[in-house]
Amino acid sequence: MGKVLYTDFEGIDSIIDTMMDNPQLKKAVTRTTLFKFWDNILPQKFKGKSRPFSMLPKGVMVVACANPVVAQELSLYKVMLLKKFEPYIKSMKMKVNDLKFDPKKWSVNV
């Protein structure tokens, strides 16, 4: 077996830069990162009972809920949640105008 020379390595930073040029991948990474902040804005009693599921057109975030009661209660907190979520949304340069709470998405999301 001949000697292998490793001189044409591409740095990880250039690989990531190339990957992030893909708009769909960039959008997915941004959404996933934003979704990770969800627990930071929730009242304690809802942690573990809801999680972001998807984004709809016009900036509507769909939130999967453990049951209809959680969905109803969270809908009462909607304005407060959007207000607390605002700094995260702005820092990621995203647009979230509304929250839709859906208990039917919970089994798919768990």
C-alpha cells in the first residue's frame, strides 16, 4: 500500500459556510434553534407539556400540546408568550406573528 498524503484538507469552517449557503438548510437550522428557546418562555406548569411543532406561512408557529386543556390554557397566555419570545425571534431575524396550539400534533411529536 502506498503512502497517502493528506494535504488537500478542507477546513470545517469552509464546509459549514458552504452548507449554510443552502437557503433551505439555513432556514431549518434557524427554526430548530428558535424552537429550543420555547421552554425559556413557558410558565413552569407547562414545561414538558408543549413543544414547537412547525411553522406555517405568515409567521404562525404551531405548538404541539399534551392535551386540549393545555392547548386552551396556553391560548390564554398567547400574548404574554409572544412578548417573552420576541427577543429570541428578533435575534434570529425570524417572524412569528401568532401561535396555534394543537393537541393533535402531540402524538406525532413525542
